[in-house]
Amino acid sequence: MKILVTGGAGFIGSTLCIKLKEKYPEYTITAFDNLKRRGSEINLTDFKNCGVEFVHGDIRNAEDLSALGSFDVLVEASAEPSVLAGLNSDPSYVINNNLYGSINCFNLCLKYKAKLIFLSTSRVYPIDKIEQANFIEEETRFSFSEKQMERGISSKGISEELNLFGPRSFYGTTKLSSELFIQEYAAFYGLSAAITRFGVIAGPRQMGKTDQGVVTLWMAKHFWKQSLQYIGYGGFGKQVRDILHVDDLVDLIDLQIHQIEKFNSKIFNAGGGTQNSVSLLEMTKICEEITGNKINIGSDKNNRPADLRMYITDNSKIENEIGWKPQLAVEKIFTDIYEWIKNDELLLEKILK
């Protein structure tokens, strides 16, 4: 089998390429990436060592993609991942990359009659509907109340039934638009595709930033004893996200590659779920316990644009219909990131510190 991974040198893409090559050494795995994100270049050495092919190119350029030749499966993992992209600047880049670039990938799948695995996002769900949900303020976190006015929100989190009307960020809108185009390609051209709305993904190889990769950022700041801030919602650090280990994501994509018929014409949420949800305050405690370091954490009460008090993935649909659920606990995620930073401290210090 020939598998092409766009965004292949990024966090998810590089992990996926290497894990698939290790499991299926007879497969041809090609990572396609423009190396725009700082730190992605360090994955090229690992690709060479394990036999993953690398092609430098940009999904916005159809000519770059057409030069690749045929393949059996395309995993579309390329994206401008920041929720803030386009909110305080020209949105052209996020639109061109995440929508037009993805459409180039869909057309390439048609050309070679290849299957498509599309990594979408929980950010397709409207901000206001989640922000207006009933919640409970507990000692260290916010939680969703069981009684809700909106269908698709419960104490389990956000399900696929939540109404999609309303603003969600340019990032979320480009991803939702791509989902809609995939459905058109499937209906009129017979494209075989799996669409998954992932929540926060974390693990080794993630070059953490404030606006994307907060779990790695939190660990890195504790590792090198640098300061942080709790931003928004009173500045207490009670906002919550569920976290999925990247290895659990790889297991799901492996299943989609080999049994895509289970996913055709369906859309699933996939995340860490309530059992792997954590607030910033709770993240701090975990990082302190793993590193042995305490750092100064400031407080800013002002909310950031497009931020959410909490987001937790309701995995009920994918668990019931597919049988997939996360296997790795949130503590394992933080421990693996710590070990990754510790083992490559000199290399990663230039990027993460």
C-alpha cells in the first residue's frame, strides 16, 4: 500500500508516518510538507532513519501535488492549526491553506481513485452555543451541567448533534467547509472518505505554542522553569479541555485506512473524553509532579478572541458504532512529552524554550 500524508512533517503527520512505517514496513509512506512550522525540519532525520519518504511541497500548489505520482490513501493532516489565525490579521492564508489546499488534495484523490482520511476539528462547533451552555464552577475546573438547553451538549461534552449555525473562527470555518466539499465529492464522484472531528491532540513531537499546542507548552515551561499565565475566565486557570494522546489518534487512523467502509458517509467526534479532561490549573499540578519544578504563573482576566470556557468531546457515537475509544490516560500524555523533551533537550531548547 502507498500512503501519502500531507502535513507529514508536522506533529500529527510525522508521528503517523513513523508509526505506520514501523507497523507496516512493506508499505510506502510519503510525508509531504512545506516545512513552514518551526521545528518540523527536525523530523527529516527520523524519516530517513526509518524509511519514510519525504517530499517538500505545498498543498496550495496543485503542481507540487501532481508531481507525487499515484497512491492508495491520502491522510490530509496539513492545516494552519491556530484558532486565532485570521482573527486579527488577513484571513487569506488560513483560507488558502485549509480550504483551497485541501480541495487540491481531494482532486488528487479522484485522479488516483485513492481513499481520503480527513482530519477535521472540534472547532467546527459554534463558539456561542458552547459558551452559553450551562456549567458548574468547581474548585479546580469548570464542568458541563447535565441539564442543557441545546441538543448535543451534556455532562459528557459536545456530540455530533450540536447545531452548526453560528461563527466558530476562520480556522473552524475552513475545516467545516472542507467537510461539506468532501460530502459533495463523495456523493457525485464516489470519493471514499473518513471525516473525524478531533479535539486537543498532544504528545511528543508537538512544537507547542500558546495558540496551538498548549499541553507541550505547559510542560516545556515547567521543564525550563519559565513563567506562564492563566488567561481569561477570571484568570484562575479553570478552563477545561479533553486531551487525546497522538498514539490513540494513530490507532484510529490505522483503522480508517484499512476499514474505511465503516466511516464512509459519516462524521465522528474523537477526543480524550471526560476521563481525559483537564483544566489549566490541573495541568499545572501534573507538570509540577512530573518535573519537580514550580513556576510563576500570572493571571489575566481578559478572555482571548474565540476562546472557550471548556470543550470536552462526547465520544459516544464512535464508541458505539466503531468500538474505538482512547486508551492512554492524561498523565501518560504529560509523561511522554516530558521524556521527549528530556531526551532531546539540547535540540528542543532552541524551539520550545
